[in-house]
Amino acid sequence: MKAWQLDGFGADQLHLVERPDIVPGPGEVVIKMSAWSLNFRDLMIVKGSYNPKLRFPAVPLSDGVGEIVALGTGVTDWKVGQRVAGCFMPGWIDGCVTEAKGKTALGGGAAGVAAERVAIDARGIVAVPEHLTNAEAATLPCAAVTAWHALVTSGGVKAGDTVLIQGTGGVSLFALQFAKMHGARVIGTSSSNDKLNRIQSMGAEHGINYRETPEWGEAVRTLTGNVGVDHVVEVGGAGTLAQSFRAVRMGGHIALIGILTGGAATVNPLPVLMRNLRVQGIFVGSRAMFESMNKAIAAAKMKPVVDRVFGFEELPAALDYLESGRHFGKVCLER
Amino acid sequence: MKAWQLDGFGADQLHLVERPDIVPGPGEVVIKMSAWSLNFRDLMIVKGSYNPKLRFPAVPLSDGVGEIVALGTGVTDWKVGQRVAGCFMPGWIDGCVTEAKGKTALGGGAAGVAAERVAIDARGIVAVPEHLTNAEAATLPCAAVTAWHALVTSGGVKAGDTVLIQGTGGVSLFALQFAKMHGARVIGTSSSNDKLNRIQSMGAEHGINYRETPEWGEAVRTLTGNVGVDHVVEVGGAGTLAQSFRAVRMGGHIALIGILTGGAATVNPLPVLMRNLRVQGIFVGSRAMFESMNKAIAAAKMKPVVDRVFGFEELPAALDYLESGRHFGKVCLER
Amino acid sequence: MKAWQLDGFGADQLHLVERPDIVPGPGEVVIKMSAWSLNFRDLMIVKGSYNPKLRFPAVPLSDGVGEIVALGTGVTDWKVGQRVAGCFMPGWIDGCVTEAKGKTALGGGAAGVAAERVAIDARGIVAVPEHLTNAEAATLPCAAVTAWHALVTSGGVKAGDTVLIQGTGGVSLFALQFAKMHGARVIGTSSSNDKLNRIQSMGAEHGINYRETPEWGEAVRTLTGNVGVDHVVEVGGAGTLAQSFRAVRMGGHIALIGILTGGAATVNPLPVLMRNLRVQGIFVGSRAMFESMNKAIAAAKMKPVVDRVFGFEELPAALDYLESGRHFGKVCLER
Amino acid sequence: MKAWQLDGFGADQLHLVERPDIVPGPGEVVIKMSAWSLNFRDLMIVKGSYNPKLRFPAVPLSDGVGEIVALGTGVTDWKVGQRVAGCFMPGWIDGCVTEAKGKTALGGGAAGVAAERVAIDARGIVAVPEHLTNAEAATLPCAAVTAWHALVTSGGVKAGDTVLIQGTGGVSLFALQFAKMHGARVIGTSSSNDKLNRIQSMGAEHGINYRETPEWGEAVRTLTGNVGVDHVVEVGGAGTLAQSFRAVRMGGHIALIGILTGGAATVNPLPVLMRNLRVQGIFVGSRAMFESMNKAIAAAKMKPVVDRVFGFEELPAALDYLESGRHFGKVCLER
């Protein structure tokens, strides 16, 4: 079978190779993959900025969907033919995360899913909502679960709350959709007025161009009657946190998810204590969160925003496209 | 000014009387009332089944809306002319309820609002959403806050959850609206197929006629893939709880709100422990919950369901109508 | 190997039989048992009042401790020689309970542990605190986890709270110990002044003889400045709930655990709503709760109260003794 | 009456002045003060590093205890003669903090208590535990409530948890006492082995000299079986957070309380997201938390650690002493 393999850091080290066919170990299922989605983390992994200790050869990608084609011994909960996705961390079933659970992350501590067939622990997979295409379903494991964990499981977002999203990447658009699904108001930022129009057409109440309004934290306060938002879905990291500290209400909640503005930057934590803020780090989520989210997506017949679908063989081009920042929503692969 | 006064138990003891004009005490506001709404509790109070120790003469009703016309000394948060409603318990501002807070309930421990003007502690009132008519706004203090407390504050309802409502009274319809607002599915019961059609047109997924299906708990299980619902908004009390114990999922939540089936009946609590249920008694809610709910209602431009509006002088007829059970939603008064 | 086997309902249907030796299935461990403890549930199971549909022959008992003597294929987290206990429901690892998890209860839906050797899913066992004897460690899976779940995981007991316990069975004494461990005050009831003295020597502040004071709910209110307790650990069920509703504070918490006063009795639920009570059914708990509790027991070097230790062959006599109600704490078996 | 007055920034601007006697406004009580305690915040206020916009003259100090000597109109909950303390923010009664509530902070947004008599809103005071001396009771409003909020209200500390405290100031020692009260283990850091001995004699399990072990985060991991602590009571701020990120377990809780290492420093927030941490800013707490804490202190007969008591007239010397860092526990004034 074919698989993408990273033989060293750098996009040029990414090779489509032939690998021996895979058989399920005890307790595993083998999934014949049909679609994948890319995350910013995948870019960082390829470049070496995510995990400098990655062992080669490594199969990349955490997100994908496919059909069960084989069951290992002892697997009773699943049948051949079911459409499923692997959890980002197949070892995190429920409850709190631990370091051991964290090490099962696909495409990170464990092998990724960029292959025609993959074997995953049967406890670490979930059925995906029927109304989704394969590409749409492939967007769920990382970005959607992260947004759900941030706003719903951990944030307890409720109707009448106000949520700030940053940019128009996968996590931010899922956060917009989940916020609206719970009756919350959404304010979004972007450097592109065109993208701001698009999030407003998806239900965001206000859009702020952070190029035109560098002090967007203050602008958010003004838009919220000088109170601030209840939740910030923070994907920028240290480079945007100082503005987020302004944008959030006293006693409010910042879900710290991403570091798109750079992993080495620093921030002054003083406002966290003076304003009684909760800064909650979010590292994807558990299978229980994934299942709970799927019930919501199915009930609402919600559609993930897929920007563009590449062929499985076009992974390098898809990563380039993701890096360009031109996307609005998720970038996927399909075969 | 005119006021309704109860001079003893029984509908015939309800008299429209002239009372001296009211002036605000320190920390109070005087509200010139424009609309009221009725609750089942008001019927019970008039009949003597709610509080047998009620002192006469008593002014009934807990729910109403009006305009501030006078401020007592020390009141700085409010202005004359604002449209406000009194909280059901003006003494319950935030946090946990206590017996002292409970005793401030309007029309119960404290004087009610069935008067042209009422004086209420300025800390115990809230501004009402602007898009609502007076009658609509008058429906909020008891039934809407109860439903919000049950499903949102205490229940933490989220998208993908399933909620069971019983009948089509005020609390049940608000619960339906708040559940939908948070992306939840709703199943409803009624003895009238016509009313079941109406809740389905409001977004309920399924309706069960409990006359035709007395074992509706089992029917609910079947409708939920033999799992049961996540939340029951229990307004019937002991007479319906046994079915609710069947209808709810293991580990699920029953918000125990009403005793429409009778206050002396009993129930076997065994399923509560065997099925790890949470039975949460809900006695209206705090000002903080009311304010939080109002933000949600304003954001969604949600409209309460007003069945019929009587004149202020028609209180006895309005109570009769409420008792008949013909209503769908709230019964109001207006002047 | 020897095992206790129930061949029909009734104590005379309990037979010590020879069974074939046991080998671990995939993912299982085999435990050579050294001690067991009895619960009221075991009495009910033998008599047929717990699960009338029990299939015979059935191996009884849920609680026991022993040493791992064999590992099935795929088991990597455990080593031969470790001292462990099975979870009451080996299938409930973390998160919410479900019906599927509930069906894995030892001695109920699944085979019990009253045998020299037992095979259990390796995910459903826990290491027990080192400072405990075998008999002490054997008391933990049902009664201790139940009390921990009730007061700590679900009740969030904290210093300064007041907890009411009923009688001096296993759950009640564990609740007393866990309450004291968290800085809470404890009030206890019993029909024996001698037992009341014993709980006071363990740190309970007050004891009430419910024979002498049938209106003990009122007595508890008086002892708490007419406020009521924060938590009731309710083991009596319908027969004691009415008093518990008096004893608990407005907005308080009743952990509904047992039905020692009878499984068919009923109660009027009205106070639950009028007093904003939370009645939380507790059906033992998850492996995560068990592990969390073990950390607390180890940190405090807490010792469970073992009333009496019988030999493994004396199970019928031990059950008789439990039924007599003469015990104070747990009744155990050892070999 | 005498009062301390700050006429500009700097210790030399602190003057003991004669002020007109005070009468209670509507809803206020007048308290005749008998003891006070100092916080690091008071030092910062005097120097101008806390609130550069402070208006002069300003009465400093937030913490004190005294006897009610006069009641304003409308005050019914209190009697002359009761011993009480003002809340740090008398406007924060319950529920979430807001900016308006934050502005009522004594000695900050509102006048402080460094006077023989002070007038405070009757809703913003609490009775103090009877077994405490005046100086001991005076330590509670800021440091103790902060530690309680951090570990109990927000952190939900429970038996078996491990808590890291930093240094031996007021908040840290209260955190040690509250952690022990709930059955938690404590690890402490200090630059003084003598102080480490003292916290160990108060029940801390381990002490780490951060001068001798600059990588104390790693040392804490080692002491906790390479898992990390459940809670960090972070009083250092940016200068210690990087070590705290190492010291805490995956999914753990950092209560961010102080910035003793400097208010302008910055930190890399990356570990917050990669390790799913919760960084919860804590800005003292509400009256409800204060009351809840007092019940715990009274039940345990807990004694705050008072390092040294100065006379009321010695405020400047007391501040100098606090700044020297020689203290172990609280520095108080008395008259």
C-alpha cells in the first residue's frame, strides 16, 4: 500500500512510498482511508518545529476517515464496513489527559494516518456523522474536537455569551459554528475584509480587521458595551494574548489553543490575575468529547467548512497551500 | 391605586380594591405596572394549597413588568423611565439560595405585584429585553427563569443533548425554546395531538400523547435508541416521575420543578440510585440567572409564547382559564 | 480451585464447589484472591431481592483483593506479583456511567470474586494502598468508592461543610472518614448509643439515636443553627428520606445510595423542589474515582474499619452476621 | 480620630493624621478598628507600582478587624458590638467578579481601613471566627480569602492531591493550611532552609531550596513520581511560572495570584496549551467565599500564622519589615 513518509525534516523529505500491507494487532481495527485533513501542526511537524526529536521514517497526519476493513482479536464493538475516524489521541478515551495518553497522538508520538490503510486501537476510533462527505468528516479529529473542547466541554458556552475568534483557520471556524449552535454571539478578527465578510455570512456579528485596527482588544471592548467577551478562542499565542487580555471580560475565559504567532514569544501574565481570568490550555480532546460533538453535528446537520480538496498524492502541494494562509476553513485530501 | 387583594382562600375572596398610593422606602424603586403573567402557583395560592399560613389581606402574583416612576434614597443603579421586572425572589441576587432569600418571594412570603404600582428593593429588579411587548416581558420572572435555571445554569444543556418536556405550560415551552437555542433535541408529551403539533412546529422532534401511550417513558427510550434523554424538565411531580425515571438515560438529569399531578403523591426513589440519576429541585432562580437569560433572549430575539392576554380587571377569569388547562404558553394581564 | 456458587435464591443455595482452574483471556489478568468483603447488596443478591433474573450458577461477591498470578495477551500495564483489587464495575474506567458499563458489575451482571482465583479485564483493576492489610484493602471496591463518589467526586465536600451519615455500615463509616479528611463536621444517627459513642470517637461531632428521636431531621436542624446540613449520605432510602429532607439545608445535597429501609417504599418528592435540593443517585463509581481515593487513603494512612474477619469457607456465617446488623464497619473474609 | 494617610507616592508620604469622626451613611456600619494586617499590595500601593492613578490623600490598607459601633439607616443584619472584618471588595458579595465590584477594593479603588474608625457597606462585612485574636482575625480578608478561593472555591482541592506553595508569605502559608485541612500533600519552596523546616513542621511533606535547586520544577516532578503536582499556588508571577509549568502535572491547575518577581516580566505560554494546563487568575474573593472559609477555620480551630505585631502608629516600620522578606506569615498592627 502507499503511504506518505517523512525521512527527515523539510518538505523535500516527504516521500510517497510503498509499504507492506497492514494487519490488525489484538484489539485493533484496520481502516481503509478515504480522506484526510491538514492542520497547522502537520506543517510544523514536517519542518521540525513541533517535535525536534521525531524519529524517522515517520508517517504524518492526524486526521482522516475511512472504512473498517479488518478487526483484530477481541474487537467486539465494531463491524467491517463502518465509516470511522481515529481520535487524535486514541489513548485518551475519557476523563483527564495524562502524559501517557498524550503520547498516543497520531502523527506525533504514534504513527500518522497518511497511508492507504492504518491500524488503530479499536477503543480510539469513532463513527462519524452520516450526513458528511468523507472530506468533511476528515476535518473533525483535531480542529473540530479542539474547538468543541474549548467552548463546550471546558468553556460551557451558553446562549447570550459572546465569543471572540481569531482568523479563519479550521479551529476558528468550528468555534464560530459551535458558538452559534449554542446561541452565542461571535466577534471575529482577520487581516482580510473579504474573510470578515464570509464569517459574517456564517453568523458572526462583527468582524475586525486587525491590520486596520491593531488595538483590536479595545475595539472588542467597545463592541461589547465596555465589558469584554466571555470567551476567547486564542489561536495566536503570545503575539495576540496581550490584545486578548483586553478583549475578554473580567472573570472571563481564554481557551489557549494555538501559537500561530510563534512558539518562542512571551507575554506578561499580569492581567490574568488582576482581571481574574481563566486561561485554559486546550490540547485537542478525548474520545468522549469527539462522540459528544458528533451528536451535536448530527442533530444540527452542521457542515464543516472545507476550503479545498487535494488528491492524496498532492500532500506537499496541500501543505504549501495551507502555509500560504489563503485558506478559509479546512484543507483536505481525498482518494 | 387599584390592587387585587386576597382576603381569604378561594377565588371568591379575590377583590379589586383601592389602596393608598405607594412611596419608595430606602433602597427601593416604585414601578408603575403595565403587564402581568400568571403561574400555576398563583392558582394554588388563591386556593390555599400552596401556603396554608398565608396572611390576609394578601396581594397576589409574582410576575409583572412596568416602568420605574420613583427612586428611594440610595438608589443609584436605576433611572426613572426604565422598563423593569421584579425578580421572583428579589432577595436572591446571586449564588446559592437560602431560606432567608426564599422568603422574599413575591406573592408568597412578600406582597405580590397585582397592583397598579409596587415598591421593590432596587437590587431585586432587572431590565427586560427591548424587543418584547409588555405582556411578553411579564412572562419571564417565574416560568422563564425556572426553565433557564433548570436547563442552562444547573443542567448545562449543550448541542446534541436530548430534552424531555411535559405538557405545554409556561415552563415547558420556555424549556423547549432554551433547549433549541442551545442546539438540543426536544421530545414533548401532551394529552392533545393538536398541542403536540404545535410544539413540533416550534422545533420539537417528537411528540407523545400520554393518554394514548401511558407508558411514555418506554416510548421515549425507544425514540432515543434505547438510551434515554439527557434531561427531563419534570413539571408533573410524583405522578409522572416513575415514567421520567424510565425516560432518562443512566447518569441523566431530572430537573424537578412542578407538582401538577398533586402535592401529596409519592414515588419510589429506587431508580435514582440504581441509574445514577441526578434529581435537581428547581425553585425559580436568582437575579444573576435572570440577567443571563435576558442576554440570551435578546441575542436570539426570542419571543415567549403568550396564549392569551386579559385585562388587569379580569384576573379571576384569567385564573379560571389557566385552571382549565386549555392554554398553550402563558396567560397574561395588561392595562 | 474452590469457589462459592449460588445455585438458586436463598442462603441454602450457596455451595462451596470445586471449579476448573482459570486462565486469563486476552487483555485479562488472573488474580489469586486473599481477602474479600461483604456488602448489603450481596445479601440481597443471595435472597433474590436485588436481581430476580440472576442466572445460575452464579459466583457471588464484588469486593476482593489478591495478587496477580497471570497476564493475558496484550496486558502491559501490570506485572505478576502486584496486589490489586477489581473495580466493582471493571468496565467503568472514567467519565459517565452507561448501561453497558453498569452491566460489568462483579457478582451482578458479571461473575463475582468469591473464588480462589478470578480473571478480570486488566483495565478494570487497581493497585491498593500498601499500608493496608488484605482484609482492609478488600473493603474498598464497593463501600469506599461509593462514599468517595458521593462526598468527594460528586459532592465536592470541603472544610467547614456538615455531613450527615446514617447508621454505622461500611458506606457510612467511609463517609465519616472522608468527611473528616476534608475538614468537614459530621453528624451521625444510629439506634445504638454504643455505636454513637464509637462514631464520636472517630470524629463525629454529634450522634442522634433515631429510636429515641424519631424526628431526627428536626434535631439535625437544631444542631446546625436551624440551617441544616450540606450533605446527607442517604443509605436508608424511602424510609429515611422524609427526615433527610428536613435535615438538609436549602440548596443542599443528598447522595442517594442505599435502600436499607426497603426497596418498594415511596416518598413525597415535594421538598426537593421547594427547597432546591439536589438528590444525586450514586451507584458505586469508576476506576478513576477508585484511584483518586486510593491516593487520599495512602496520603492519610487511613485505615478502613473492619468489624470482623471470617474464613473464606465461612461465607454463609459472615452473611448471617451482616444481616444481624450487629457490625460496626466492614465484614470480611480471608484465606 | 487618627488615620494613616498617603499624600503622594513613597513611604515618606505616609502620615498619621487627625480626621473628623465618621458617621454611617445609609446601609453602612461604622467599625471601631482593633487590628490590621499588611499585604505586599500595600507596599506596592505606597510606592506607586500598584495603581499609578491613585488619588491623594488616600487611606491605605485593606485588612482589618474591629467592633461595630454604629449602624446606618436600613441596616438590620448587624448589631452594635459584633466583631467583624470588611471584605477586601465589599461590593463583591457572591457569584462572578465584575469591574464594578473590583472597584470597591479597600485601600485601592475605595478608601482603606488604616484608621481608628471606618464606615463600610453593611453587606460587605463578615463576622470573624471567635477563637481568633484580633491580630489573627485581621489577617483574613486578603491573604486567606485569596488562598481559599485559589485552592478550594476554584481549585476544588481534595484529599490525595498535591499542592505546591512558593515562599512563606501570607497567601502561601494559608494555602498550606487549607491544603492540609483538605487532606492534600504540600511541597514548598523557599530560599531559606530554616523556613523550609518551619513549613515542614506545619505539615508540608517536602521543602525545596530554590537557591540551591534553581531547576526546582524538575525537582518537584521527581518528588511526585514524574507526574507533577495537581495545584500550584503561584505567587511569583512571570519569574517563577516557567518552573511552575514544569512542576505541575498534565491537565493541572496553576492559581496565578502574585507577581512578587516583578510586574513587567514575561513568560512563554506554550506549555499551557501543550500540557492542557488551567491558569486561573485569582484576585482575592467574594463575601460568600470569606464566609465559607470562616466556617472551615472555625470548625478546624485553625490559627493563622502571625509573624509579628506592630502598634498602629508603627505602620511605616511594619511595611519596612514586610519589604525585608524576613517574615514567616503575616505582619500585623494592633491598638
